Amino acid sequence: MISCPVPTSLTISCPVPTSLTQTAFIICLRSAAGTLLPTHPLLYRDSLTLFRVLSSLKSGTVAMAMARVVRQICAVLGLLSVSLVTADDPYRFYTWTVTYGTISPLGVPQQVILINGQFPGPRLDAVTNDNLVLNLINKLDEPFLLTWNGIKQRKNSWQDGVLGTNCPIPPNSNYTYNFQPKDQIGSYTYFPSTALHKAAGGYGALNVYHRPQIPIPYSPPDGEFTLLVGDWFKTSHKTLRQNLDSGKSLPFPDGVIINGQPHATFTGDQGKTYMFRISNVGLLTSLNFRIQGHTVKLVEVEGSHTVQNIYDSLDVHVGQSITVLVTLNQPPKDYYIVASTRFTTAVLTATAILHYSNSGTPVSGPLPAGPTIEVDWSMKQARTYRWNLTANAARPNPQGSFHYGKITPSRTIMLANSAPLINGKQRCAVNGVSFINADTPLKLADYFNIPGVFRTDSMQTSPSGGSPSIATSVIKASLHDFIEIIFQNNENTIQSWHLDGYDFWVVGYGNGQWTPASRSSYNLVDTLTRHTAQVYPNSWTSIYMSLDNQGMWNVRSAIWDRQYLGQQFYLRVWNPVQSLANEYDIPSNALLCGQAVGRHH
């Protein structure tokens, strides 16, 4: 046993092992540092490096080496004792267990995916730059991954939780994610990225709050509510997956649910203002959100503080999140909260109740009407979303201090979605190429220089008009480039595109075919940044993006059957100069699969 006092009057100690495993080493360090280790990122990150060094020693010298390490920690704690008490980037530790369970989201008992027994899963609350260490235990009968929708994973695509970056967690096994919402605030979600598991649930909210020293451009609300809204199927995810695998399309959803149920109640006090964090966690359909007798003030969209316009209702497309403020300024009674599908022939509706705490009157009257199939209405609304140029987001500098509109893109990429038949089966494609996952995550193949796993020439950066094909497609890009991407939708259905690792400026929407002349309509002053953008039927959406985050990043349809059928690819953002300033090293606990099995890391 080795111990030492530190200036904070705490004592660190740990039993010195005669043999070494990473788990034993981390446990020893946690015991040594007590509650201090989880709060200081330097100690936790360096512990993994120390482990690699010590594990190379012969067992007879481990005890002596550990003794030296603990003494060094004593010295470090002495130097850092003040900063440890007020650490800016604390660690938050979680253990989540994924299981099946039976509930009735639409009144019919069915198998769903639970996290710690909950559907939706636990709400994950964090503050900007918190370090989230989450041990995920998979008790399903299939491999499983969670992805963190909208979290940029700065320099850390190793934690992205998609099949191109991570091996799935085998049944009865676990993986520990370790990531930061670095320089981010806002409303986000997490959900399963594997095997159409999203159709069975396993999703939840991820809310990132601002640091106390960073002001927000509105008065703190009197309370807040998180609403996870989405379409839902009574059919099991395995049956839906079999339909897609056999070349069929998914049927129309059976309903819409709010927080895992068709009805919910949210209670507030008359005269007070509440924040509503609203996310579309469904598979297929855009939704319109509204509250009977009330208007909503838009204040944040996926990490961007917005110009605070007032709306009667708002469209939220698949994969998107918005944050609004609602003042309870009506007579005390109960009011309908409504979410209904958009651009669908049959309109599905879910309702919840906004209950005034002093109400003695139940809801009454017809549901407030909302838009249904009107595309122009939605596009006009989307153009009213503006960046609050003078507000801070996660950083102290104003959002408008980055003048994106004055930068000339170095490259233009056009991505056209399609739904071709390939080998007699329904597929979805980008520029004629339908993506298939490899047996080895692309990030691992890249790191270990494993040939033949993916190709960077299988998909062109503009539509070619050739015959559709299947490939594991990757587009190369250079770190620090500033690029323009046009999403061209020549189909009669709405699209929703998401980019992992980034947010981007949505500079333009338009009907028909994009041409260079379309740039004259771009908003180059105050469009907002977000991580998921809709593309209306037979229309285009254009974005600007600063490639400041090295890694292997998934670009995908957020409409989940299209993603599953191949409407995705990976963007490899790269700098040949290897540096931890550009990208973190492979995690010591990275799961290895496919051709990466047995490789040293």
C-alpha cells in the first residue's frame, strides 16, 4: 500500500498489484485519487498512456513501477490541487444496460429496446465540454451500437458509434464510450445505429447546457420539457428488417408517439415560461408541432441560437431538433399539444396535454389545425430560421464573428439521392452508388492500413448518370478545406440528410434543379448552422461546411429505411501530418472485428 497526503488534506492510496491489467490499473488510480480523478481530464487520459507503458514491463517490476507512478500522482495532485477542486471539464460516469422489454406504445404489446429498463432511454444531461464516460452493456441477442446524433466528437470519430467507425458490441458484452460535447450547447439525441434497432426504440435525449460564464440570449426559463416525437410501427424491428432485406419497402407507420406513448401530460404554472426541447426521433416522416391557443418562440436549433421569431407551428424533419420557449399566458385550463405527419396522404397525429397547474378544465374543442402536404409553406418557414449574430453559443465569442459568407469554397460536391432496383431488389443510392457496410469498420481499416475494405473512387462527387452499383464508398477531403455541398432531390418524397462530426450552414433552398445561378439566392449573412437538413421533393438544399474535424464521418439519410438500403457514404477528412492536435489516437479499449482482429493498438 502506498499513500501520500496532498495539500487539500485528502489522502491518496491504492494497493500495489503484482500483475497488471488495464481495469486493475484504472481502479487503482481511482482509488488513489479518490473523487479527484474523475474531475480532471489530464489524469484520466494520461492514465491510459501510463498503463500502456507499465504493461510493457515484466511482472516483477510492476510493483516498483506502480509505486513510482503513485508517488508521481501525489506530486501532480499537489500542483493541481486548486484546479482539481474547480475543474472546468468534469467527468460524468454512466452505466447503461440494453435489454428487450414488452410495452404498448400504441396500445398493442410489443417488444422494444430498453436502456436501464426505460423507453425512451435515460435523458443524458451534460454541460459544454463535460467528459462523458458511458459503459454500455449489450444484453440483446444481436450486436448493438449507439450513436450520438449531433455531437461532433471533435478529433474523435472513434466514439461516433456507427458501423464505419466502431465494431458493434457483441451480445453479453460491453463497450465504454468516452467523449465530449466540445464547444457545443443545445438539444440532441442518441439512438441505435445498427440493424434497424431504431425501429424498436433505444433512443433518448441528450441535452447540453451552457457553462455558467457564457450568457444565453433569453431569460432562464421557469422549467423545461423534453419531447421525443416520432412515427412508430407495431411490427417488430426484425420483421421490418426482413422486409427491407427481401427488397420490399417499409409500410406506412401505424402512428406517432411522444416520449414513447400516444398521450402525455406536461404541467406548468400560469404566467411562467417553459422551454420545450423537441426532437423528431422517428424513422420516416416529417412532423409539425403546435400547441392549442399558444405560440412558440424559436430560440435554438441544433446548437445555434436563433433570431427569436414567433410561430404558430413548426416543422421538424427526421433527425432534427429544435428548442422553443412557451409562455403560459392563456386562461387556466388544459390545452392540446399536437404532432402530426407532413407530406403524407394519410395524416397521423399524436396528442399530449399542456396542463396549467391551476386548471380545473379538461382539454376541449377541435385539435389546432396544421399544415399537411404544403411544401412551399415549409420551405418559406425554413428560410426564416436565422442565426442570432450577436449571441454566444458555447464559446464566449458571438456566433456572427465567423463570416462564413465571405469565404469562397474550395470545392463543390453535388449529392443526388435515388431509389434504384439493384439485382432485382429495392435499394437507395447516392450518385448512383448504394452503400454496403464492410466487415471491418472503415476507420479501423484506415488506421491499420488494411487494403480492400473501402474505395475512394467508387462514387463520384457529382451525379454521373451511370448504372447503379453497390460499393463501400468513401469520399476524400482535406482537413481545413471549406466546401459547398448541394443535396439534389429529384424524387417526389422529402429527404433529410445528416453529417456526423459537423454542423454546417444551410445557405439555400430551392425548387427544381440546382445550377450555379442558384447561388444568387444564398443567405451568406445569417443562416444558422445545424447537423441535419431537409431537402424538399424535386428540390435542392445547399450547405457550406468548414472541414475542421479530422476523422471518418458518416454522411447519411436520416430517413432510416433509406439509410439502411444504402443512402449513405463516409467522408474521410484527413491531414497527412499525424498529430494529436488534429486527431486523438485509437482508444485502448477499441473493439476489433473483421480484418482488424489481432492487430496491435
